[in-house]
Amino acid sequence: VVQAGTVESFATGTVTAFQRGQFYLVRMDNGGLLALSCKCTHLGCTVPWVEKEKKFLCPCHASAFDITGSVISAPAPRALDMFPVTIENHVVKVDTSRRIKRSGFESEQLVFPGKP
């Protein structure tokens, strides 16, 4: 489990990379948090967040993903994997041992401060 930092240290609408754990912590505009794998679901290349374009762009085969990790351009077959996020005493924790495969984004995947 990676302790990412306090909730307050992640501004809304931002994507923060964590090399240790190989994930991105996304803080949506509505305050929800989502931890996304940095590995493309096509062939596993590392997918950087391109702030200027507001998307994840795979340098290997040009797959693209939006801020929620949903596919917006193939050949990636599905959304970026996610990791469970918990918030304890205002500290965001990401369990990188539990990779969750998903077909796309659903609002229930977000974790909000102040909610169990």
C-alpha cells in the first residue's frame, strides 16, 4: 500500500504520477479520486499523462485514454486498470497489490473524501 499524501495535496483536475507503485492518482473536478495503472492495456507500454492534451498517450502504438482511463483511441482493448483507493485520516492510500481490470469508467469507481 502506497501512502500518496494528504487529500488536500491533490488539487482538483490534476493527475499525479507515482513511480513507486507505477500508477497515477487522478483528482477529478468533482473531488473524487481514482488510481490508474501507468501500463497500456494493449501491450503494457508505460503511458504518460500529456497535460497539454489532457490525455494519456501511449508512445508504442498510439492508444489514447481520457483522464478517467477510458479508451478514446485504439488499439488498446479496454480502459486502464485501476487500483483501490482508501482515505484514512485525510491520507490517500493506494493498494497496488490489487489491480482491477475494467472495460471503462463508472462513477462508482471514484473515492471521495469524507465517505467510507
